[in-house]
Amino acid sequence: MKNITRIKSLESVLYCYLFNKKTPLSVVLLITDKCNSRCKYCQIWNRNKKEMTTQQIYSLIDDLADMGSQKFSIFGGEPLLREDIGHIINYAKNKGLFVSMGSNGFLLDKKIDEIKNVDMLNLSFDGPQEVHDLHRIKGAHDKVINAIRIARKNNIKVITQAVITKYNLQCLGYILEKAKEMDFLAGFQPVMYRPLSGGLLNDLMPDKEEYKKTISWLIEQKKKTGKVANSIEGLKHLYYVYDWPKFKKQIKCFAPELHVYIDTNGDVYSCLHVQEQIKNPPNCAEMGFKKAYSQLKKSPCYGCWSWSNVEFNLLFSLKPEVVFNTFKITK
């Protein structure tokens, strides 16, 4: 992100914060349920929601640009399975949006020319081969390493995401070593129950005290290496994830005022983590995003433990360390 763009985005955050302005600064779109991996902690591939068409997504992007949105994040499923993914990225870029995309990296070698204009690539990377492939499917590790290499060769900024489980708790250093070697940043998310998890996650849950030691270690690595994408403030919050609900450390939530989520079929939510509580959500494929957004209401939430949401909320709260960290990881 160019300096002038980052300054513009910060100005938008300041304006919305000071004047209590409701604006969808950050919007996440789940663009498809289809996926060519089978992660232990995600069952989105088991859904079959109707996808928004290319034209419906273009109309969404038009509304976002008109409403002052700054960041457009595309996730799935696996976005690279969409034949129109390159066109969608380019359309959003031409509208002045900062575009990030999540991926497992399996198809990046075939799709790189189509998506080379993306601002940031978020790749799933959980650790050494034996762990990463255990979390996903055989061969996944080598594919994500190759995807990182291809993306960096094409000057695409990469932030990986590791889901912390009992299987990779002791080997996150491998990810940071690769981050230094291959020039990317690494984000960390504790495994947790969420609407798209499906089934039980008991087999993946780390020991609580060992998890806390790992988060403390990540805070130190953040200071030493600069390769951890999470802010220190954000890591300190995630430290308590497995103490919930006994420990309810609240941070102010800015959803849906400043960031929203759009499901595969166009349903609009303040947050995907509360979607099971919402009946008949407004749908932007049917009524347009502006009208759907105007109908959004605050959803009941008892604590936020999604690292991306935590970072957004701390940023929108204008926490100095988080603002500085956001500038750093998006430059």
C-alpha cells in the first residue's frame, strides 16, 4: 500500500472515529464455498451456497467505492477456483480499493498472471511439512512454500496465517524462520469454534498453559524479529482465548459500523462469527449493498477472538501500537 493510500485510510478511520460515522471501511467477501483442500478446522467446502455472479460482485464493489470503503478482502473456500477472480481483483483495484485475498496457494502457479495486481496475499501456513499436511492434505506444505516463492517473486506482499493447535504449538519458530528467509510476515490465530468449523475441534485444542507460553513467546519474537504480523496489543488479547467465558476481556467492537462480512450468497452480517444467531439477514445480491448495509444491526457478542477482527477493532480504537503495526504490515 502506497504511503498516500495508507494516510488516506488512516484519515478515514480518524474521521469515522471522531464523528461516529458509520462507513464500511473494511469488507470481507466469502466468494465461494468450493475448496480443493480439507482443513481439519474448516468445513466450508461442505456447504453449497449459491455464489454471487460476477456482475453482482461488480455492483457490490461499485457501492463500496461510493460509500468510502478502503479495504476489500476476498476469502473462501478457495478464491482461485473462481474463473473470474482476476477480473474481480482488477475491478476492485480500479475503483481504488486495497484488495487482499486468502488462499491455500495450491493454484497460484497457474493463476499468478490473473491475480498479480492484488495488494496482499494471505496464505495458510501452519508449520513444518508433517504438521501443515496433517492439518490439511498431503502435499499442502510444498504447495504453500511454492506459492510464497511465486508471490514474492512477483512483488506481492504475503502475510501467512497459522492456526495454532496442539500439533504445531511447539514448532511455530519454523514459520518465523521461513518468514525471514522468504521475506513475508506471519499471523497467528488460535483454533476456536466458529460457524464454519463444523464438528468437534477437541482433538486440535492445545493445552491452555502451553498455549499461553506460546503467545508470550510470540510477543517476544514480535519484538526481536519483526516478522509477526499480529500487533503486541492483539497478542495480549488472544492470550486469554481459552479462559473465556470466565475471563471476558472486552474490546470495543466496530462491526457493523466500520467493518462487515458478506457470505457466499450475498447475506450481509456484522460478523461471520455471529451468523448462526441471525435469521433472515439482508442480502446484497438481492437488494444491493447500500440497502443491505443500512439494515444491519449490532449483533450480540460475548468476546472476540478472531485475530483479524481483534486487529481491526484495536485499529479503529486508534491504539497507537496497532496503528503503527498496521502501517508497517501494509507498506
